[in-house]
Amino acid sequence: MDILVLNGSPRPNGNTAALVCAFAGGAREAGHAVEVIDVAALDIAGCKGCEFCHTRGDGACVQRDDMEQVYARWNEADMLVLASPVYYGSFSGQLHCAIHRTYALGVPERARKMALILSSGAADVYAASERIYHGFIQGYFGAEDCGVFTAAGAENRSSAKLEELRAFDRSL
């Protein structure tokens, strides 16, 4: 299976990165191809809502920035994984920008599976992110929900949490 992970954490060595690394490692061990795109490290502007992509652009965004790296993989992945720290009850702003910009391409052509990885400093802050994921993204895409994985506080880098993600990948 070809898996695309959009990591929305601006911290390259942070908790979300550790969770993504465990996920990707387990998936690769199981024989899956995994590409992680650190969208927070890219120069991705927000959607302008100009509708160029759906009128004269024929699915291409009028903006030319690093979102091209996501666009290049969007329709190739069999599974899409969103990963983010939870800031003010939701995904990072960088991940929101990337998600909004996929409006140009619409529903991924091949991604029939999805998962969500969330990291936070405190428990019970995931409701809004899960509503966005289940209520719009995963549901709208018609993709199978393969799970929501959360880690709070010290749980983020715990061997149990990292093994949970590795084990999940082996079950795909």
C-alpha cells in the first residue's frame, strides 16, 4: 500500500514527529511504501477561495508554492494519514492550510483509507480535531477510518504509545 502522511507539526523533533516516525517505521516494516511530508516546514499559503482551480485552472491552484509537493502525491496514495499537534483545540495552522489547499484537487482518487494522529500536552482536547476529521475530511472523502491515535503529555514518547502505532501499521 502507498501511504502519504501529512505532518502538520512545526517541531521537527517534537512529539508529533516521534509518533509519525513510529507509524512510518511500522508501515515500512509491514512492506508498505510511506512518504511523510512535513507541511509545516514548507511554504504553503492559505486558500484564497478564488475558484481559479475549478474554473480556468482545470484543477490547478493559482498559487505557486510548496503545496506542489503535496499535489504531486495527492492522487497516488492508497492511504492518507493526517498528523498534528493540537493547538487551541484543533490541527496546527500549517496543516489546516495544506488541507484547505487540497480543494483544488478535490477527493483523492485512490485514498480509500485514512487515519489521524494527534499529539497534545493534555488529555481531552481532541474533540474539535476529531469532528473535522470524521465530520468533513474522512467522511467527505468516503475513506475507511482506520483509527484516531492520540497521545497526551508523557504518553507522547512512551514505548507503549509508539508500539501501538507500529502494531497498527502491521495490521494494515
